[in-house]
Amino acid sequence: MNVTTTCRDLAELTQAAQLACRLLFQECYKAGIVDVFLTETYRSPERQKYLYALGRTRPGQIVTWTLNSNHSGRLAWDIAVGPPKSLYDLDTLNKVGAIAAKLGITWGGHASWVNAGKTDRPHFEVKANWAPPKGYKLEGQVIVPSNSKFKVQLIVKYEPQQIEEDDETMKFTSATTKNAVRDELQQAVDKELIDGSWLEKFDEGTMTNGDYAGLKRIISQRSVTK
């Protein structure tokens, strides 16, 4: 890889760092922050040396304070903010940093970094043994943009809720069967074994198998006591 080339591939990070990054972007999405994107993930030692030389032995502005970056350890990533905001919009980065703190992700804008003269607000990193804090997990497919043309997305696949058989609306294979059940209920209403509202529910087609099973038990019990 050329030292001037920036790697934005999330897959180049460790599994723990990939999960942490996706979780951070997920929580950003849930907080309404969808205009952030990756600018760098893995950084080779050679590229780190190249960047470290900027502002020191090579013309340019200082962009890093170390030769031993967690980017090279595949545990760090940098982000930026899409237009119309500025690339490193302070308000947005501060909000993302606050979310990172809740997730146990180290942020380069934390007071400890600022006080040490190492301020790097676009920078985020985790330890090799990082795991999601209690109460946090990926809730679906998280789309982590690597350029400003795309927005953060969370795609959640909703599984249809399994309905117990007893809760399904009653279905009949023939009119004869349906009429027989209705007659049974009508007789129970006439004998005051059940309330007439149940017959209305049957006629509306909203009576469930569970309703009918329960009514059968009630009718049976009350018939014995009458």
C-alpha cells in the first residue's frame, strides 16, 4: 500500500474494532447523526512514519503525535462530517465523542487527550479486548459510509411475530361447519351461559380459536351447574 493512500476499509480492523465502530455509527444514527463517515481505518507503519514526518522533517502541518498509532494495530479509525457542515464540525464531533464514551470507546477529544496536548477529535480507538457494554448490541445491518456522498443507515429486519394457534382468527372449511358452531353459540346465549357479545364477535369474524376454546370450557362448566 502506498504511504500516501488512505485506507477506509472497515474490514481491515480487528473484529472488536469493527464491532465497536459499527456500534458507534448505529448509536449515532439513533441520535440523528447521519452525516459522519470514515476517513481512515488501518494505517501501515510506513504510512505512520510518513505522516509523522509532516511538520517535522518534511514540509506540512503536524497531523500525528506518535509513531506507535493504534491505526497500525488495527484498533483505531478516524471520521469526518459531511456537507454542508465543515469537515471537522466541532459540535458534531463532540456529540459523537459523548456517544463513544457510553460505549467504552476512547475518543481523541476527551479531556485526558486535550490536557496531554494530544487532541485528535476525529480519532476513535478501542483496546484489543473491547466488548459492548451491557445494554448495547447491533440491532441490524449498520451502513458505515466511507465518503460524504452517503449517510449512516441502520437496516433492521423485522421478523413477523409468531402467532400461537389459539390466537388465530377462526377459519372454516365449509359453511356447514360455520353454521354449526354459530348454532352452538346461539344456544349458549339463549340459555344465558355466555354473553350475547360473543355471538356478535363471531359474526364479525374476530373470534379467535383461543376465544372459542375458552367459551367451550365456560359453556361446559355452566351447563353442569345450571
